[in-house]
Amino acid sequence: MDFEWVAIALGDVTWISLAFFLGFLARLTGLPPLVGFLATGFVLNYLGVASGEVLQKLADLGITLLLFTVGLKLNLKVLIRPQVWSVTVLHISIIIALFGAAIFGLALMNAPLFSGLDLKLSLMVAFALSFSSTVFVVKSLEEKGEMKSLHGRIAIGILVMQDLAAVIFLAASTGKLPSPWALGLFLLIPLRPLFNYLLQKTGHGELLILYGLVLALGGAELFELGGVKDDLGALIMGVLISTHPKSNEMAKTMLGFKDLFLVGFFLTIGMSGQLSMEALTIGLLLVPFIFVKSALFFTLLTRFKLRARTSLLATLNLTNYSEFGLIVAAIGVTNGWLDADWLVVIAIALSLSFVIAAPLNNIDDKIYSQFRDFWMRFQRKQRLQDDRLLDTLGATIAIFGMGRVGSGAYDKMHELHGDTVIGIDFDAEIVKKHQSMGRNVIRGDPSDADFWDKISGDHRIKLVMLALPNLQANLDALQQLRGISFSGRIGAIARFPDEEKTLQQAGASAVFNIYTEAGAGFADHVEVHNEV
């Protein structure tokens, strides 16, 4: 055994333990753990600790898996929407022009850290600051169960377009022409059916994880051999299987591994430059500019016919700086274009942007409801077909969330009460599937204040059943129901005993624990068949 490697690994374990501790503290305060990881890097840097071999390998692997999962999320139907690609292109262009001009102006004034920047490098720093965080947004949307909502899909689409711009920059940053063997990489396209066949046969366990690693790392190695940036290979392999039905499952499975390996990247960022007073000051001064980015996002999204609420919620998700900005800056430092202090500057700005964005996203519906008149001033009269207020069509029973539990509840209530039952879900594909099966299902968001305001005076709903994907989504809906003083019955599902109490305190008339009740239902079903 190579005992020297073991010594290196033990040193890295110590750093990772510190990362866990500070990440855990960040989590307790409602911040993303990566804020603690970046802080760990700063602490280690201050103590004079250098990055180890294992840590650097983790960092490289984290970037590769990040780009692979970006490829898995590529949905051309979303990306080709003008609300996604046009908004992204316009936003990046305007931010680069505004921020780039300001940075170059400071460089001409010989401001500290800026003095060595020419116009080209000023625009590159502005480019790094134009991104929003994929890690932060995905985590935020998943925790609230809003990945499939319209504002969630728009935000993810914009992030993917931004990530593609970053990948193009990464590929071009090598400054080398691909080798003639790179033409052989096009053979991966006809091999796509084979990749999909293997994906279908891998099942749902450890083989699925290993297959994802093989595709990501194998794609990176093939592109490296072809003289093309290796990370681009990971992205392309993700794109090749992105249309397969199991690609979403693989993305979720790989998410934890990607986040784990990205810990190494965030640690190395904090350890890459000295935390000086100049870097800290400039990082602090960059934080307010996230609201410039936000104002531009909100303006562009409303101009492209999205509702004020949809535009605002998507904007709040994008109100931050990005880990991809760190990647772009790291490329600049590696190539000698930027001073290493710029990594520290962007890391500080990134961390503090999360400190601001986290609480804003936790109260996004409140922000919209309390200042709705102000936000509505920006809304255009013309709106997209899939972003209009829904109508309950005279229903008396409304079931929110048409997954497996909601679908079963719909069928049973329809059997008992007939066509007076309506199902509501914010996933357009799920709605389309149910409609094709003859169910009365429409697309809508139960946390939408506009919807509840519209029906508060003339609805006929007497029973609301909340079968939403997580606790927070159900609590958001209950808050809206309290806001209109809903007098009917409210049922909600729970997964854990502590959730039952929380939902009852929030106003649910009846709470159904799907695991406990499923077991009881299973026993009743068996007993009935035994009697027969």
C-alpha cells in the first residue's frame, strides 16, 4: 500500500470534516451548505493549509458530474421557448455590457485589483458575474416541490442556457485546435440507441449510479483524447440520453454524488487566493448588483408575456451569483489572465448572494401577495396560453397534486361524486396525460395568490384535497386558503408523524399519513379477500 497517499488522504479527511461542520452550521441558519464549504476554504487558506491531491481530484470530478447533470436536464421544448433563450441571451448581453463597462471604468481609474484589467478581461469578469446558481436554484425548487411549475421550468431553462454559454467558454479556453481524431466523436450520435438500451436495463439501484459515472467520465476521457475540453464530453453524454424516460431518475440519482464531489471544488476556491481586505471589500460591493440582475430578469420575463407572479418567482430563484462564475474565473486564473484574488472576490460575492437569496425564496409568495399591486403594473395584457389563471369550472371538490396519491383520490371521489370533482397539477405533461385518460384535470398552482383571489368570491368548492409532493407545498396552499378565509374542509397528506401535527396547526381538517394508512388499507384489503 502507498502510505504516502494515505497520509495525503488523512489530511484531506480533516479538511472535509471541517467542511461538514461549517456546512452544517450554514444549514442550521437556513443557508445552502456550500456557503460553509467556501468558508472552510477561506479558513484553511488563512491557516496556511494547501490543497491536497484527493481534494483536487474531488474538485475535478465535481465539475465533470455537474456538466453531465446539466446535459441530462436539456429539454429542447423548454429551451426553444422565447421566454428562455431570448431572455437568457438578452440578459447575459446586457449584464456583460453594463458590468463590463463599470469594471473597465474602475480599471482606468487604477482601482485596487481592477488596475490590471483591459477591456477584454473586464468583459470576462462581467461574464462570470452574469450567471445564476444551478445548485442553489435546483435545491430551492426541490425543497418546495416546484421543479415542474412554470416558473420553475423557466428558471431551470434559463440556467441551462447560461450553463451552455459557460461550457462554450470552457471549450474555447484551451486555445487549442481539436485533433483529427475528434471527428470520430460524431460516432457517439449513432450509438445513442445503445446508450438508451443500457440505461433501460440498468434498473434503479447501484448499476444506475455506476452507469452514470461511466457515461460522464468516459465521455470526458474520449473528448480529452480527441483534443477537446474533457468537460464538454460529459455534457454531450448527458445530452445524448436526456430524452430517455429514465434520464430524470438518473439526474436525481447523480445529484447527491455531484454535490458531494463539488465540495472539493468549493474548498479549493477558498484556498486558491489570500483573503485580503481589498478582496473582501470588492466582494461586498458586488452583492447589491444581484438586484440589478433581478430587475432585468423581471423586466424581460414580463415583456415576454409571462404573468407578474410567474416572472417574480422565477426572478427570485435567479437572484444570486453562480458556481459557474467561479469556474469561469478559475479558468482565467489558470491561464494567467486574472489575479487569483478574483476567485476570492467572486466566492465572497457568491456566498453573500446566497445569504440574501435564501430567505427571499422562502417567502416568495408573501412578497408577491403583499406587493401584488406593484408587481401587476409590469404585467402585459397579453399572456401565454399556459400562464393564464385557471377556472375550477363549477367543481365542488378540488384535488391538488395529480401524482399517484392524487390520481387514486380523484378516481375514488369521482366514483362517489361524479363530474363535480376536478384535479389540478402544475406539471403540463401530467395534466395532458390525465386529460387523455378522460379525467377532468387542469393546470394550476395551489400557492398562486392570483388564483385564490379570483375564486374567493364565486367558487363552489367545498372540499380541498392536498396531495402535493412535499410538506412545504402543502403548507403554502394552506396559507393561501387561510388568506381567503376558506370555510370548506381541507384534507392533506403527510409522510411522517411530525408533519401531521404541522399540517393540522396550519389549518388542515384531516391529515392522511400515506405510509400508515397504506399499511392499514393493505390489511383491510387482504381481510376482505379472505372473507370472500
